[in-house]
Amino acid sequence: MKRMTMINFMKGSVMKIHRLSRAYRCLSAEGGVRVFSSASGPRVCVVGGGPAGFYTAQQLLKARQDAIVDIYERLPVPFGLVRFGVAPDHPEVKNVINTFTQTAQHERCSFYGNVNVGKDVTIEELRRAYHAVVLSYGAEGNRSMKIPGEDLSGVFSAKDFVGWYNGLPSNKELCPDLSSETAVILGQGNVALDVARILLSPVDMLKETDITQNSLAVLAGSNVRRVLVVGRRGPLQIACTIKEVREMVNLPNTGADMLPSDFEGIAEALKDLPRPRKRLTELMMKAVKEGRDDKDQKCWGFRFFRSPVEVIAGADGRTATGIRLALNKLEGSGEGTRAVPTGQLEDLECGLIISSIGYKSFPIDPTVPFDPRRAIVPNAMGRVQDTTGLYCSGWVKRGPTGVIATTMNDSFDTARVLVQDMEAGEVDLSVNKPGAQAITALLRTRGVRTVLFPQWEKINAEEEKRGKSLGKPREKLLDVDEMLKIAWS
Amino acid sequence: MSACILRVFLQRAAVMRKAAQQTFSQTRMFPQCVTEINTHSRGINTFTSSLRAEEKVAIHFLNRDGKRISVKASIGDSLLDVVVNHDLDIDGFGACEGTLACSTCHLIFEEAVYKKLGPVSDEEMDMLDLAYGLTDTSRLGCQVCLRKELDGMILRVPDVISDARVDSEKESSTAPPKV
């Protein structure tokens, strides 16, 4: 009954707007108000300023001409893994930043950096201030190998290693020891190949990218000449994509060091494969055949059918000097192919071990459902299970896989579902929500100061300036306090 | 004409810089249209080439919603240029801005037209292999430039709606990710 009165009251207020022609024109200029029960339009909060957050916001702004979208980000800088994950020698991929910047500068979109959702403000508080909340906070953790010796010096997660060369503030002290000749990477996805490529690329090629100066200095003194990329299954199950393999094949002064025995029976299986898998396999077979040239000073190679069982410590008991691998055979077929240990073991000598077996999302807030087994927020097409008005997109929605187009499509899907729910009345738009006004006031009382998009642009300008003097597109700031100082200057 | 060449060149500058760095001769990221325009303009004077730039061809896009979008576009422009310059409403098209680093400008051609387009580079095939709804007549819009013979062609924008749940279960649980 109360609600009915409220809706009637709202309808009445819209009628008044109709008569106030100036106000009406003003609203029409924004594209017209489609749902007349809410005078101010839906307010949506996006948690996380990476690709999933920006693509969700982009689609929401487009599909609802009256929606107001606020993006909250923990760091003072936007773009998430496009800044901190995409390899420095893949500047083309970072072109998506141009579209994200347009979104952030949209008149109905705001970016609030330096806000740690879950700590500075709770999801409950956001849900009270907004008609809908979209979780797009990604996967900041990594899956651990759960083997003895994983904590020895010389063992890193790919997430931290990538964060180090890409300037993630929390990884700036990593300083890996690259004095060993052989490096072993566990996992065979695109991140594993990014790391392998960075370890083997000539420093002259890297110094023109936005790789950080401190990591460049360490890489310049690297003794790593051989990088082995280990996977538990076979060539037909490999997780990386062909572009990254081709880049390995094309590395200057670097040959392929593969085991032809890993490819037994593969040639016969080729003809039944779908085109993408077939081309990828053919490229690997070509690399096996060409092998290593006498002139090649460095080499890389896949090692298939092997699972890590233990990191071997040196005499000091603290430093990794090798890795023990269990040999596997395959059982089953198709997508269900499993690696089963044969009982045989093999030791590989190496002083640098990087585990690249996947990222992992964490729960953000105890009130939000979380599936610990799959490490995602349980959802149906982006609608968070049992929680009206709460949505998710990107890696928290479907797990940490896929290329940027995968995240783009799934974020667009979530935005479409949310707009459908608004139109179907599943998301209640009949009440006005205060949005950022309430949240920023709350943050102020808690001593949290935000970084707005124009303030990020100051950081951006400073980074570009520092990069210019070094002949690079940018030199990233590594310290959050320094970022804040420049943002608020 | 020169403006359009410049734009095509700028778009691919990053790709070409990279190609130049590669010591392996098999790497050829030179998009066919750039080389064609080069050889093409060498023989003719600027007056004719500026006239040629005025030549337009009709293209029809069948968008995801089933609607047909028809435009007149300049010869020499890539299909990505056409979508951008005409501000066509195709969601997420050209995310990497024509640098062969994504597959969001994937388009499906009629077989007869596809045959006229000429060979596809390995690098374009590599990105196409990641595209949703890949067909035997798929190309990346950023790598196809308009020519007179392509007048009246019909292009289908592939559907990208995917079942993310099935996708993630299909992928290996240990597959390391990449944005």
C-alpha cells in the first residue's frame, strides 16, 4: 500500500516535469527518460576499474540513455590488467584504453580511484546507495601448486612476476634473481608465454616499451638462456593461443628446444582437429622440426606430460636449484582428457621457477555469495545468486580465462541482462537513489580521499613525461603515495 | 587519398614497427591494402588519385540484431575505417584499433566475395582463430580494404552471444589466463 502511494507520488512528479518544459527539454537532451517512475534515472555502481568494469559501464551507458554509472577502483590508477597484466611488448592490446578513457569521460560516468570496496565501504552500503551493483573486481590471487618447496627463494608466481615488470605497486620489491641459466615456467597458458618471452627478448626491444626501468635493469643483467614451459597434459590440450607461440618462434637468436617424443602420434590426429587447434599444433610441430640453430644463443621449449611434485632446495636449504616433475600419461579423450602419473620422476636443474597455473578471485565481502571451489561469484548470466540488484562480470563471473574480447562480450552480456531486469521491474527503479553523493560523503567521514579521472590524467601526464625522456611511451609510477601526491597536486 | 593512406598507415604503425623488429623474413604483417595502395599510386599522378578517392562503393552490413546497415564508403578505406567513420552501431567493433591484436572486427563474407579478397596473413589467421563463430569465409575488417570490385557486397556481423558458463567449463581448469 505504501509502495503504491510512493509510485503514484513519483508519477505525479513526472507529470510536473512534463509541464516544466525547460526541465523536460533538459532531460530529453540526455536521450529522454524511458522509465517515468524514476526522475533521476537508474544509478549503477561498478566495482573494479579494469576491462570488465569499463566494458560493463560502456554498455550500460549506451543501452540506458538515463543511467548514471560510477566505477570504484582500489588503486589510484584505472584499467586493471590492461595496465598491469598485458605484456609491455603488446602495446596494440592496450589501445582499448582509448575506449575506456572515452567511457570514463562520458557525462554520465564517474571514476572513483583509491577506494577499497569491502574495506573503505561495504557492498551493503553500495547496494543501499545504488539501484544496482556490478562486481567486476577480477582475480587478484593466484592458484598455488601445493607442493613442498614452493616457498623457497627463486620461486615466484607468474602473477607477481608479471606485476613486477608491469609496475604493480605491490610487486615493486620482487627483484628476482636471474643469475641462473635455466628458468622453468609451470603452466602453458598465455601468461606463461608472456613471461618466457620477456625473459628471452633482447633488452633493446624491451627498452622501447612501457616496462619499468627497475625490471629492465634486472633483465639487462639476466643470465637466463633457456626457458622451459611445463604442462601436465599434451600438445593437443595446450592452453595458450597461437599468436603467443608464433612470437616465441620468431624471437631473435632463440631456437626451439622441444622433445620430439612429446609429439608422437600428433601428426595422425591433426586432420580431425578444428582449424584453430590444428594451426596451433602445426606451428608447434614446425618449431620441433626446425629445432635449434647453432647460432642461437638462447632457447625455449615446451615440456609436456609433466606435473611438478617438489621444488628441490640447494645446500643452503633456502634457495631453489631444481624441480622434480612426475611424468604423466593421458586418459580419456576430448575436453575430458586427464593427466595420470606413470610413477616415473624427472629432475630439472634450474634456479628460477615461475608458477603460472592460473589466477584466482577472492570473496570481497561476507554478504556476497562465493563459490570457493570455482573461485567465482555464483551467478546466472551475471545475476548474482540469491541477491537482487547484485550482478557480476569478467573474471569473478566466469573464472580467469580468455582473451580481452571474451571479457568484453561477457561484460556486454551482464550489462544487457541488467538493463532487461530494469525494464522488467526486477530491479526496482521506483525510488531515487543518492549514488556517489552518499558514498563519497561516507568515504570522507572515514578519511578516504578519492582519485577522480581528471586526477588520474595528471598521473598519466607525469608518467608520459618521464617515459619521454627515456624513449618509452611511459614510465609507470610504482608507489601509491607518489601517485596520490601527483593526483592531488 | 593521401589522408586515407595516412590513416591506414597510422593504424598499423605499431604492427609494422613490430614487424620491422622481427628478424625473421616470414613475418609479414603488411596488410595487403597498404601495399596495394602503394604500388597503385606510384603509377598515377596525384590529380587522378584524388579523383579516385572520391569513388565510392556500396556495402551492406547484416548486423547482429538482423538489421541491415547500408553505406557508401571510399575506395581504399578498410572495413574498420568504414565502421568508425560512419559511426555504425556494432558493439565492441575494433577494440585494438586495427593493430591485429584482437578479433572484434570479425566479419563473414559471401563465398564469391571472399575469394576476391586475396591471401590472408598468418597473423590475421592467428587472431581469427580466436573469433567467435569462425567460418571458412571469415576475415578481420581491419585487414580488408575497399576496392571497386567489392561494390555491393554483403557482410554478416557474427553473433557473439555465448554461453559463458559452458565456455568456462570447457576450458582447462588450470589454463592460465590472459586479458
